[in-house]
Amino acid sequence: MSPRRTTGNEQPWTPISDHGLVGDLRTCALVDTEGTVDWFCAPRFDSPSVFGSVLDPDVAGSWSLRPAEGTPTTQQYYFPDSAILVTRFLTEEGVAEVHDFMPLLASHDAQHRQRLVRRVVAVRGTARMAMRLAARPDYGRVEPTPDRRDNGVLIEDGELSLGLSASVDLEVDGADVVADVTLRTGEQALFVLEVLEPGDEMRGTDDEDVADLFDATAGFWRSWLSTSTYTGRWREMVERSAITLKLLTHEPTGAIVAAPTTSLPEHVGGSRNWDYRYVWMRDAAFSLYALLRLGFTDEAGAFVEWLSQRLGERGTDDEELGPLRVLYTIDGEVPTEEHELDHLAGYRDSRPVRVGNAAVAQLQLDIYGELIDSIYLYNKYGPGISHDAWSDLLVIVEWLMEHWDDDDAGMWEIRDDPKPHTTSRLMAWVAIERMIRVARQRGLPGDVPRWSQVRDEIYHRIQAESWNDEVGAYMQYEDSDVLDAGVLLMPMVKFLAPNDPRFVSTLAVIEDRLVSDSLVFRYDLDHATDGLDGEEGTFSLCSFWYVEALTRVGRLDEARLALEKMFTYANHLGLYAEQVGLTGEQLGNFPQAFTHLSLISAAINLDRALG
């Protein structure tokens, strides 16, 4: 864990990696290693933040619970096989623990109450603890007036009602709520922040109730994890990734968000800051693959149901953008336009802070391949797709047959002129090829001869136009000399045999130009432009794709070493942001679903190859 540092204007900040994640399958919170909740949106992932100090310590609010004096040594870990986070403080007077969790009593609980529970326990000696809750709803644009009630303190902003109850006395200090407590060995203090529905009354807090919630939540996570089919070498890392993917699932709708945060920068001080609290078709499709591989068929089925609703929505058809969008809200709506929150400083002065994502207006053809490939896998390993879903897919593939060779923004969402991206052609090939497979396996209706003709046309187009003889590799887009780690997917999606001389050569060139000690850049910015200023780190999901590519070409010792190295770049809890910077720091939104699902895939396939 890194020490807390300051920016140039002396605002404190915590490294992105120094956070743990807790959640209730509706939203989540980031808790740093000093016991501060510095990101929490309520009641959903995509709601405005209540605590947002990770983006602005002075304005956006936080909830701290830590020793009243001194600079303690801290440790942080998860209660085994769960999403219950424990932050331990070692002081001169003793040892204290803060247990953070959001209660989950049962799957699809119609009586679910959204609560963020903080229990502080004196483990040894004396613990003098200070609590300060500074709620700043609507991304810090509201400074509420806390209202003392018999059972605690009510905090309202007109849109959101929060009730804070505790087992100790609470005091109102301006817009904040504070408490000071001294505990001795075995004693505890409880703080419960509840999101209140209209008409709800505040409830009090007692030791027995919180103990029951703790036990029930631990039991929920252990029961869920017990259904995993993974028993391989890297069980701890794979299971932590599985729990993280589950935490990023919105259970009421089945949607899977790309990350729970917005605007954590890809380059500190730069403008590559995006809102990831949406459902990316690409990320969610790969997540479906990972969940199926681990045996979590209920989550896969819930997402397929969400997806089927999107497939059937004819009203959003657009001839240029196609029948589907790149990303959706949790409810399956097309997001509103991207806008900036100018009142927030941004993480370490990384501006702008964005809400919304302009990528929704981009054409990214690869999403159709990832989508249809995930449905193919669900049809293969699950109960099978319905007549209505197949009918919707027929419409989608017909559009793709006419548009597969359009220029687009590619899987990396370049904000530059559209180009004929190789990965877009590749995944268009996957979409049509998987449609052919499903039609033949299930005897479903479809124009297989015509599909086969277009599939073959795409194949020859890639081989003729995306291959660069001089470089000896497949390029990012046609007639270019720009490398792209996305072509590592070719053997994974069965476009090429892993021992095909062209792929072996491509892998060697990628190793020479994009790989840095097992870490992989997504493309070569020395030879390309993506329409944005600034630098970026290596993409962790590409690093796991590299592990899988080494596995498939039979370089198993190198694959294992690369995987073990990647594990060292996780944070202290096994969590990954989107990127890894030059000095090993985590960059980008945190934690990122795409990275964790690619870890799962790489570990499973390497396990199988090692035998």
C-alpha cells in the first residue's frame, strides 16, 4: 500500500490501487487503506456520487473512520471468500479493525434494504477512533443540512434520503456528522448508512442486528462462490476476479457495468478520463464468457435476458450506427450526451471529470462479433436461445452483412477519423461464423450459403489488406504500419490456428514493439494517432491476452511467468484498474471488469494446457 500523497496544491490523494470494493449488486463503494469511503453512488452505480473525494478531496465528500491521532500502520484484506472488507489499524495504543460491507441476505431479495455498514472493533489494547461523515450529494454540488432524529441523523438533498444510525452518540458539525469513541479489547462501535425509500422511517442500530447482517452477508458470498467450477492453480486470484465481476453486476436488471467509477485518469494530469458506469456490449459479452467458464449460469442467463431486450428494440435502429449501440445504461437505455463537471478538480488535477460517454455515438463493428460469440457460447453451454432471440439475431446479421466493411472507431474507441480496423473485420467474421454454427447445430433457419460467402469474403479481405508483408504482422487497420494488441484475439476466436506462421510472426512483432516485461500496450502511439492528447499506460486486459496467446502457441513456461508477473501488478486485494503505468501504478477506472474477465480466461486456458 502506497502512502497518502499530495498534489501540487497540497490536496491529499490516495493512489488508485489503495482501495477495496464493497457492494450490494446495485451499487458499490470504494474504501481506501486509511478507512475512508471516497467513492459511493446511491442508489445505483450510475447515480450521482454521495462521496466522491477520490475526484476532489475538498468538494465531493467522504466518510472517514480511523484512529483519532497519529499515523497508524494500516493493513487491508477481505474476509475469506467474501466481499466484506477489513481495514486494520496498528497504533501505539493497540490494534483496531473496521469491517465494511453492504448487506446481502439472498439472491433477488425483494425486501432488500441498501445499507453501507461500518463496524469498528478494538482487537487489542485501546482504540480511540474518530468518525466524520461528509455527505456531498450530486457530485459535491449539494451541501446538506443534517437533521437530528431519535434514531440517528437524516441527510436529504431533495432527491436522495440517507439515514445514519450508530451505537454511539452522533454530533452534527455544520454539514458533517461526527463521532468520537474509545474502545477497549473486544468492544465495538457500529455505524449504518441506509438509503431510504420515500416514506421509510429511520431504524436504529444494535450489535445483534449488525452481527446477523455480517454473518448473512458472509454466508451469501460463500454460498455463491461454492458454485464455481474452477479448481486450478490460481484459485485465489480467479475467485477474487469472479467476486469482482459479481460486484459489478446490477442484479435487478442483469446488466454488468464496465467499472464503478468515472474519470479516474489513464494518464495523471491528462484528459483521458472517461465514465465507465455503463454496460459496454464488448465488456459484457466477454464477462458472459468468463461467467460461463466458471459455471455461473444464473448470472449468464440474467445478462442474456437483458441482452435479448436490447436485441428486440427496433425503435433505436440507425442505418449508420446499426441496430445496437456500443454502450447502454443499466436499464438498457441509450445514454444522454457526455458532459463535464467543471466544479471538480479531478483525480490529481486530471480534468475534465466526465459524466456520460460520447462513445455511444460511435460505430464500433466489433461489438457484433463479441455479442454473437457470447450468445453462441450460452447456446452451447446453457439452455439455448429462444425463437425471438434468434429472429432478432437474423435482423442484426443482415445489417452486418451490408456494413462489415464500413470504417469505424474500432474496439479502442478512437476519437479520430474512422478507419478500416482489423479487429472490426475480425469480429464481423466471428459474428457470421458463429451464426452459421448455431444454425447448423440447432437446425435453425438462416441463409447459411450466403452467410458463408460473406464470411469467406471477410477472411480473404483481412488476409489481403490487414497483413503487412514488410512488417510481418497484421496491422491495426488496412494499409498501415500500426500494431494493435487486439489481433492477439485471432487464435482465441478460431480465425487462425495458433501455429499459423502469420500469427507466430505477428506475435513476435508485438513482443518487440508493444510488450514491456509482460505488460502490453494496446497499440503503438509512436506510429498512430487516436485523436487524444497525452500518454497512456499498458492495458492490463491486453497483458492477459498476451498470456493466452503464449499459451496457445505452446510457450507454456513463458505464459506462466507472464501470468505470475501480471499478478504482481494487482493491488493488495487482487484488484486491477484498467492500466498499469510506467512505474507500476494503477491507472484508469477501478476496478475494471474487462481486466478481471481476461484474467479468468488466461488462467483457465493456461491451467488446461499445463494439465
